[in-house]
Amino acid sequence: MSQPVHWTPDQPIISIRNLRKSFGALEVLKGINMDIMKGEVICIIGPSGSGKSTLIRCINALSDIQEGSITVEGQEVHTPHLDKLALRKKIGMVFQQYNLFPHKTALQNIMMAPVLVLKQDRAEVEQRARALLKKVRLADKADAYPGELSGGQQQRVAIARSLAMNPDIMLFDEVTAALDPETVKEVLVTIKDLAAEKMTCILVTHEMGFAREIADHIYFTDRGVIVEHGPPATFFNNAKDERTKLFLSQIL
């Protein structure tokens, strides 16, 4: 997945057109269109089962599609000739479950993919991994095993692990949903730091206050369609669709 010469940073880094996705007879995405610019923070909100997580899994080619297109830096994602390793280097993804290797330390978890998959120099990778642990405020936990860390700490290690691949884009799929309330903030602060550095971020989230604070643009999905979208001030204060108003009235 080499970067096409025709893509430039003034064009959308991700472009989605007429995206349709079904699981058997159930259509979960019904003609999604979206453009995301480099450096933007996008929050996708909506009720459970509205297609949010499926959408970002399609962006990373973790889920196939039935119709439409997704391009990342001008490269079509859903093609038979896709270099998935190259795509994974461009797009980091953090899930609700941390999925750390329990028999590996925090440092070893972060180093695994660059060393084993990208075949990078171990000493250089370790130096970068330690810097990433410092970045997520866990410099003193390099030798700790996942079982010795809180949920929030494990999630921050998972974020550092994704960043170790030097991605251009980060996807976050309800990364605070499984956390205790007191550990949510530390994860959100880490994501806020990435946004401040102009990392392109797409978040599926139920944290409305955080979305209002951090997002450049908010998309509300329901039953597989984008019902309404806009910048936070407009979205939260002047929602126009009745479905959006009802959703916000239930969670704010």
C-alpha cells in the first residue's frame, strides 16, 4: 500500500462513499458517506447496534464490505490486492478490550509488532517503546505484566502499542467502555494529547463531554445511517433531527 502520488494532505485522508455492509440478511451500514481530513478528530456516537464499531472496522479492513468504497490516503482499502500489513502501519486501532499478551511485560507488548512484524532493530524499538510509555504516563511500568496493571493502565499500554507502528491515523472503538469510572480520565487525557499533536483520530465513544471538548466534527449514527453531523457547538446546541434530539436528551 504505497502512497499514491495523487494524494495530497489537502485532500481527505479518509474518504468513504456509499458504504454498505451486511451480516447475512441484516444490513448494518446503509450508504455511509464521510470525508475526514488529516489532523481531524472525529467522534462517532449513537445507540448500541447503530453500526459505529462496524464502520471503523471497515476502515481498517477488519470487516469486508458489500458495496461502496473506502480510500485511505488515496488508496482503495477494499481491493483483492490490498497489502494489509501496509494498511496496519498506516492505521492504528485500539479496542474496548486491551488484548495485551499476559505473559509479556508492558514494554515487551509494545515492542512485539515492530520487532517481529516490521523486523526493526530491537535496540531502536526499545528506545521508542520506552518513550511511548513515558508519553502515556507509564514510564515506571515498563517491567509490569498486564495482570499487575489497572484497566486504565492496560488500555494506555494498548494505545502505546498501536503508536509503536508510527500510524498516520488512530481508531478508538469505545476504549473506555470496559473501564472503571476512576480510570476513564487517564485514558481520555492520553487521547487528548494525541489530538493536540494533530494525530488524525476517529473515536466511537459514549463520552459526550469528551466528544464535545475534543472533536472537530461529530457524526450521529442510528440504524446504519448517518442521521446528523456537524461541529460540536452546532451538534449539541442546535440538533435538527428528532432522532438526534431524543438521543441527546437521554444521555446528556
